[in-house]
Amino acid sequence: MSVIQRLALAREKAHAFTIQYPPAREYFQERFRTTPADIADFLSSKGGLSGLSEFGLYLHVPFCRARCLYCNFPIDTRRDTSLFSGYADSLIQQLQLLAHCVPSDSKVYGIDIGGGTPTLLPEAELERVLKALGSWRARSKAKRPLSVETGPESASREPAKFSMMRSLGVDRVSLGVQTAESDLLQRVNRMQQRLEVETAFKNIKAAGFSRVNLDLIFGLPGQGLSQWRGDLKLVSSLRPDSITTYDCLYRGKGRGFAMTGAKPPLPSMYGKLYEEAYSFLTSNGYHAPYGSVNFSLHRGETGTSAYFEGRLLDGLPYLGLGLYASSMIGCRWWFSPSQLRDWTRAVQGGEALPAEDCYALPEEERLAKQILWSLSFGFLDLERFREAFGWGIKPRFSQALEAAQGKGWLTRKAGRYLMAPGSFRHLPEIRSLFYTSGALDWVRSVRRG
């Protein structure tokens, strides 16, 4: 497909071109799906677990008070003491099984515990999981390897839990604010937050974490510039170490927006909201390359966790533990079982990394995923791509890079392609330049169908 055709398709079907690649999981399922047996064979081969010198570790804790309409992560809204205890048991068992599969001298570049809301686990259960992570954290050379996500309600009501987390080596906490506007919270089914943001932040800081991040979402249904400014003013006034601004996603199975009829904003509106955030936050002491959704008070830091930096920027392998957690080594990408009983049974049966939804990707598909991840930091680093894959992006995507430069969307500087100021609203078009021909054909055929 020519550059002109790519850009025309991106303008017509803008919401197919998000940070999440592929354009829909069905595209991979139709073309690149493999079997759990293939993943098991791969993991036991020389290129699998025994060959890992460095990897990231992600633990998924699915428990939430409610499902927000923008979320398509695997969550569980049940509140049951035995359920929490059993889940912690299985996570700890999975960590023990994994320890027998990876080299004892392999390094862990970062560890994230996400969800869901991991801090909904009772303190005793979360403490057990963190203690089991101690030896894994010790494998890391990162300054702050261990990060945990939380919500305002947990952090505002259970300060002792956060003191315990800090004492057991948690370096960073990411507080999911998303928005403080009550009407927007109601529209996305997040009223359980109860606007306890300031108390939550104070409790987290008082516990002594070296880095605290606050998350915001822009592009929510009906969100205007004035509401977005209010959210930016609130979180920046608290002076967290970093602020992450996610552009709201509407596509993908599992999101509840389809039931409400909510429509995504136009790319131009996403652009206006991002420009507002970039201008406001950078004028208030936060640092970020243009185009990055991560803003840091600390110059030279990306503002995200060690785990996400290694995974999204460096293309390093990562292993996911817990319900429907994803893992990737090279061009193999897979998910653990999506049903709690199936995942628990597999772990209890001795499987360190049980697989259910599995893919063997061609190199160009793997690279497309990595390019879109990297663009969320506002740049493409040529050396990082060479180190990660052994081949650079320029030979394969020279036409795409030249087209983006010709349009004034990317500029070349010191081994990087940087997003140019004002180009955020053109991200669907920029992304389309790096989609594979197969993915573009799939988008086009679905549109026509």
C-alpha cells in the first residue's frame, strides 16, 4: 500500500490506529496464532527461558471494585477472603516454579504489580506476595525496580498497608486518578473512587516511596478542555514525581463503551487535549519530549516504571504472572489462561508459565508493535532498536520515516527520530506508516465489510 493510501486510510479509520497494535486481536488470531504446546516447546528450547539473561516481571492482580468502561483488562469484582488468599497462594507458587526455569544469574530489569487494583488484596496477602518477590527484586540493577499500582480509595483509607509495602522494597507507586470530575467518573462507571485523591497522595508520600506517579486519562466521553485543565491543575499541584496522561481507548473487546453508545473524540480533539497537557505540565516544572505521554519532575527520567521502560523502549523480554497476563520473548507473544479456575489449575499442576492465547509473529509484526510503543515516548531511538533486535528500523521503514519527515511530523536528531511539535493530532497517520501491509489490508477489509 502506498504512502498516500496509508494516510487516506488513517484519516478515514483513525481509531483503528492507536498505541495498541495490532488494530484488533482478530488480525493476529487469523494469521499468526499458535498453540500452547508450541509455546511450551519454545520455552524449553535454548531460545526460551534457559536463554534469558535479562527480563521484566509483571504480576497481575485482577481485583477491582467495579469495571470502568474504558478498561478491557481481566478483572474480578468479587470480594471474598478465600478468593484473595487463594490467588496470592497461586502467584507465590508461580514465582517458585519460575525460579526453577530461568537461569539463576539472569537479571530482572523491572517488576510491576498491576491490575485491577493490587492494593485491594488484604494487607496480609499483599505482604506475602511482596516477600516472595524479594529475591527477584534483588536481581535488578535498576535504581527503583519495583512498582505497584493503586487506587485513591485504597491509598486514602489504608495508610498502614503502604508503609508495609515500602518496608518490603516497593520503590514506586502509581496512583490511578484518571479524572477528578464527578460527571466524567459517572460516565465511565468509576464512582467508587469517591474523589479521595489528595488524601491518598499524602498517605503514599508519607510512607516514603522514592517515586510516586499519578495517572490521568484524556479523551473521555464528553470531556472538554476546561475539565481537562481542572484535572491537570489538581494533579500538578500535588507535585508527584511523574504524571502519565493516557489517551482513552474505545476499541477492543471488553470495553463497556459499546453499551453506552459513547463515541471517541476526533483526532483533532485528542491533539488539543494533549497540547494542553504538554504546555501546562512543561511550564510547571515537568519534563518530557514532545509526544511523550509520560512527564517527570526529574530531568533525564522517562517518568514511567523500570519495567515499562525496558519493555516499551528497549524491547526486552517480559514474563507475565497471574490471570491472563501477557509474556513476550522475541517474536513469541502469549497470554496465560483467562479464566481463574484454568489459571489456578495450571499453576497447581506445575506450569510456571501456562499459555492460552498464543502467537508466533513475523519480525515485521513484532517490530510494528515496538515502534508504536516507542512513539508513546515521543521518539524512535535507532540504537535501542538495533540492540533489541539485531537489526535497525531504518532499512525496513525508510519510506515511512522519509514520509513522516516530509510531512514535518518527525525530525532526525542524534540517532533519534523525534515527534515534531504539533504532530500529536496526526498520530493515526504517523502510526499508519509503520503498520504492516497485512494489518492495513485487514483494516481496509473490515471497513468494507
